[in-house]
Amino acid sequence: MKKFSRKEFLLALFGDYFERQNGFVMVKATKHLDRRVSTRYFPNVEILAKEQYTPDQDVYFGVCPRETMKPERTHIRFMTALWAGLDLGPEGYSGKDVFFTGPASAAKAVRSFPLAPSVVIESGWGMHLYWLLGDLVEIVDKDHVERLLRKISSYFQCGNHVGIDAMLRLPGTFNCKMIGKSVPCDVKYMNTDFTYTLEDFERLTLGSEVAVKARAETREAEATRSQEIVPEAPSRSAGSAAEHPQVTEDLSEYLFSEPDDKIPSDIEPLFYEPARKHRDNENPLLSDAVVESVADRIVDRVVDNLSRRLIGEIADEIVEKLTKRLTSG
């Protein structure tokens, strides 16, 4: 599977902006338990792409660029994407009551969303989704834009800040929220052909039932599995990484397949074929052609596996009967 660099991500998000505007990307970095925050403003993608950060630093960037080297939202004029942040554990922004218990349930909710995300980031203990805009958008009505962001976040039951001045983790850095357990923040999927307009999101009629159901189903499965394995849950220190081992699993295994069903290597490329630009609210990841092709290959594999198993069973039965006759004679 293709690996995506920080530079590729930044070009997808800010490349068009820096070709047309002379602004900045605001970046904040801090170390755990250190109240000091380093704030810097990067005038282009190249410098930020090469900037080095240590594994004990939490690094965040402003999703909307600034026109000047000042942090206030009044200095934000343009936007290049819409976004959402999903928590995969209670230590996330949403808190202990609103979170997905693993990548399987989160991916189910993502696949059910009418518009396929352009970029998926595994943030260490969560998932960040970006929907790239086909053209640089000047923010005329900030309240309207933030209503669209809340509309998306409500679907995924996200509890984090959704203002135009939101800051998310920078790919190519580390999530140091757990003391002694730094995990990478990486780009897991990106397709810049998936571009949208604000009108695409304005037309959406969304309910949060799918996201809530996906979260609830996975929690029930986790609870059942825990009861089967351990009659009484062992006590753990609050915030230990052991509480959420499934968070570190590869999100892509779930995002482009049904949960607990890995895609064979010869089928997987179908989900990454060059995608056409989104039209009519159709999710390109789930097009009829892709679904039918995958279904045909899966059927062929099932039939092939059953045939081999039956042949094996028949051979075993023949050998057993021959053995009995020889030993009885």
C-alpha cells in the first residue's frame, strides 16, 4: 500500500492556497506536562514538510491558513477543506462518553457517510477526516461554515472543537498523550480526486444513527468478549495504553473492507483505483462496478476454497477406509 508523506498531505491541503495567497500555516508544539507552547508560522509547504519534531512533542496545525502571523480567527480568510475528528478512546477530545472503541466501528461510520473523505489520518488515538474543496473558498460567512462543520461532526458524534480556527495533529509527528507511549500520526489514505464544494455538504440530510449504531455494536462486542475471557475486569490505571490496544491497529484494514474481513491482495487495488470527481452524492469508494467486481472475486474464492476442502475430506475418507480394510484383513 502506498505510503503518503507529510509533504503530500500539506500540498493537497495548502498547495493551491500558497500559489494564490501569501499567508501562513500556524503550528503549535508542546511537550507533555510542559505549559510552554511553541507557536510558529510557516510561509510555504516545503519548510513545514522538512521541519523535524521529537517523539515527545505534540504538534498541531491550523487547518485554515492565516493571512498574517497572528493566531486570532479574525486573521483567517480562506479555507481549503472541511474536516472531522473521531476519537478511538476516552482520552480524546470528546471525553469518556463519546468515542469509538476501535477502528472497525469508526470505519463503518465513515463508509456510511454519503461523501467519501479525501484524506484519512490515523492520529494515534483517533481518526481525522478531510474533505478537500475543489477550489479555494473565501469565508464570507464564518457562522455558516461552522454550521457545516458541526453538521459533519454531529453525524460522527464528535465532541471536539469545530471552529474555523481548529487545530489538528500534524502528520509525520507523534501523539504523546499517553505518558511513555508515543504513537505516530500518519496519513493512511489520500485521493486528491475526491473534491467537493460547500454546496455538496449543504444538500446533505444527515442523522447520527449510523455512527451511534456502529459505536454501540462495537462496544457490545467488546463487552461480550471481555466477559468471555475475563470473568471480572482487572483494574487498570487510568489512561493506560493497555485499555485500548485495538487503537494501534491499521485503520486501512477496516476502512476499505468489512470489519474483521481483510481484503485479499489481488482485490485491494480496486479500492484505490483512480477515482472520478464526486457527483450526485455518490460515494466513489462504494461504486456499483467496484462492489460487483469484488463480489465476483469473493464468490470465486469461496467456491475454490470449498472445492479444495471437499476434495480433502473425500481423500481423507478414502484413506481411512483403505486403512481399515488392510488392518482387518
